[in-house]
Amino acid sequence: MKKMPQPPPPSPFANLPSVDELLRDTRINQLVENFGKDSVKQTVVSELNQLRSTIATRKRGSDLEPSNVTDDSSANLQSRSVTTDRIICRSETILTEKFNPSIRPIFNLTGIILHTNLGRAPYPQAAIDAMVSVSSGAANVEYNLASGKRGKRDDHIAHWICELTGAEAATAVNNNAAAVLLVLNTLAEKRQVIVSRGELIEIGGSFRMPDIMEKARCKLVEVGTTNRTHDYDYLNAVNKKTAALMKVHTSNFEIAGFGHSVSVAELAAIASDHGLPVIDDMGSGNLLDLASYGLPAERTARQSIDEGADIITFSGDKLLGGPQCGLIAGRKDLIDKINRNPLKRAMRLDKVTLAAVEAVLKLYSKPESLTTSLPALALLTRAEDVIKQSATLLAECLRQNLPDTIGISIRACESQIGSGALPTKTIPSHAVVLEGNTSTHTAESIASITRSLPEPIIGRVHKNALWLDCRALTDHAGIAGSISQWPR
């Protein structure tokens, strides 16, 4: 008897929906509303193509190995509706992740208050309000309301900087590195700048002072040794090509023991005899007598001006407690020259940053209230008993949400100011310490979980444990809500 021909096997792609079919699905409408038609279509097509590729790969494998076992994802392809559900669900997940903000609020429990990687100084409410007020529309950034003519954007903050530092004039750029570059290029292009070898720093991100000087097109002249530099080292280096003497804050290290450096006052005396300016790169920058707040002492901008610095540069987002910017203050004739440099326009501040800087500087006119109005100072001066109370509340919240395999304890620790300010000085604090009791929980794996929470919690791994320093923890309700999402 003649065998009947067998029907061809169904195409492995038969149960894949078309792009048009997917886009007509009512569930796609909400995705389009949330993420836009083009983004949704691209994602759906990408997911559909991925499934086609997966099926084709499995088919080639099954042709070679007829006994190949079908896995769960292959089983899902048996139903057109299941496949459609899968593509739409995957597309929603991908689009949600793609459109989530890349920069997100986090809880900084590292123990480094002004953490470079975590945005440095938290903004005071006055600065936030000022930013919001000018961001939604037009503002008089470069418009003089009194004269009705064009104005200068730096005028909004220059008089405040002068009042707080004692300088004759001031200007601002987008960060302190830019400030140093601009000052050197303006005052010393194609000429020599004398700097102590002990101050040729490298800070985070491989920022090196010699590299900045090279880009500023001035010639670095190194004097002294790594640990000891004297006034005669500068005197012996001065010549007709010298444009300036420069002092650089060592930022992230200190030389202890057999060391010596030349003060700004000593440099000013040498510079005055030779008709040269003194540039003081103060790095983090500081407007306060920190010792009066029980903190390690740090030179202030006013001290540098009083000691004879002709130009000072410092950051706005570190000890100053405001947004990222580089502030330049000093002699009016030099500031005027700096402002005429074409590079200045490339480094200028936008209206939102200017508004925030002005608001922060105004706070310093009431120093008696700075510990409450300036968040950075409030965190640095926070009382130990208050920090310990925060640690106790955090530990209780963690015990309610974490598995028993993670040990939780409260320990005394030391916080750092951060961002190159007083690198060897610490201030006492308290931390909640998380330790894994089994091989399933290591310090790194616990840290990974805290980073994945809705509002990530960033601590520091130390001695096989995750330390959550509570000096900067003030939002107890917020962190409790995030911890409640700890994966079960």
C-alpha cells in the first residue's frame, strides 16, 4: 500500500506575532503614552528579532541532535498569545529601565561627607529654591534691570565673594580646575610659574597640576624637594621669564615629619620685591574658621588674601557647601584681565548655578545660623549622640527586614570631610555594621543589595563587613521605605 505523504512540519516561527500585530495590542497604548511610539516600536522589533534568532539557533541544534530537550522558553513559543505576552512584558521592563533617571538620589553612608563620586556638598534649601525660581523661564542673567542694558553675569555673585574674602574683585567658572587653568593661561602664558615640588599634586580622576600647567601654555619651574621647600628656593628660581609664584593646596595628602613649606605671606614678600603676583590654589576652599565649630582647622580664603595672595582659586561644592563651580578672587586689575580671556566664556556659569551660588554666599552673612542653614556644615558638626541615635533607628529597621543570616551591630567609627579637605583628619561617628553569617552573604554581596534598593544605600566595605556610617543619615523615613524593599 502506498504511503501517504507526510505534511511538512509547522514552521518554528509560526507562533511569532508580527510587528503590526504587537503594536495593535491594547497594552501597547500605555507604553506609547509613557515612552513614545518610536521607542516602543524599536524595542518591540528588537525583542521580536531576538526571539527569531533564538528559535533559529535552537532549530539548527535540533537538526543536529534530534533528541534535544525542549526548554521552558521554547515551550512558551508554542502559544501565540503567550509569546505576545512575553514580548510586551519584556518590552515594558526594558523601556522602564531605559527611561529611569540615570542620576538618582542615594543615601551616602560612606562616612565621607563631601564625597566626589556622590555629588559632594548637599545643597541648602535656599539654593534649591533659587534654582527652581530661575529655571522655568527667562531671568536677568546678563541684563541690568536698572539701566535696561546688557550686564555681566558674574556681578550677581562677585560682590558677595569680595565681601566674604576681602578681595578687590572676583569672578567664577565651572570648577576649580577650570579656574586654575584660566588664571595660569591669562597671567603666565609662554612664561614660567614657580611651584614647590611638594605641591605638584595629583587628585581624583588623574588630575595633575603639571598637566594643567602644560594645557595653560605656561612653563612649570619646580623648586625645593618633596618634603622641604624654602624661601631661597623661590628666590634662586626667579628670572626674567618668571610670570608668577604659585602655592597649591596638597588636597588629598599631607607631609608629616621632617617637612617645611613656604607660606603665602613669605611668597608675597618675595613676589613683591620682583613685581610678580602670587597665585594661591586653595583647592577645596573655606570661608569659615572651622576650629570654632570643633572641626580641624583649615586656612580660609580671607586669610590668604590678608597674607598677600594676589589671586586665589577655590571650589564651590566642597567646604563652601554649594554647587560645583570655581571661584576666583583677588586684585581687580588681574581679575579684569582674567575676564577678558576668550577662554572665560567657555567656562562660564549658567543661570541656575549662579542663582544657587548667590543663595549659598548670602547664608554666610549670618554665620550664627550656618549650622542649620548649610547642610554640609550641619553634617560635619552633628553631635555624636544624635548620630548614634540614627544608627540605632537604622539597625532596628534593618533587623525587621533582613534575613537572620546577616549580622547587625552598631560600632564607633571615624568620618572624613572628603573632597581633598583635611585628608588626614577624621571626626568621630557611629556606623551600623552588616556581616554575613553564611557563605551566601559576603560583604560585597550585601553591598550589592543595598546598591540595588529603590533609593540605593552606599556604604563602605571594611574588614569583611559593610559599614553604614550614620553621620549623614537624616532621612529615617526615606531609608526605612527603601530597606522595606529588601529582596526576600
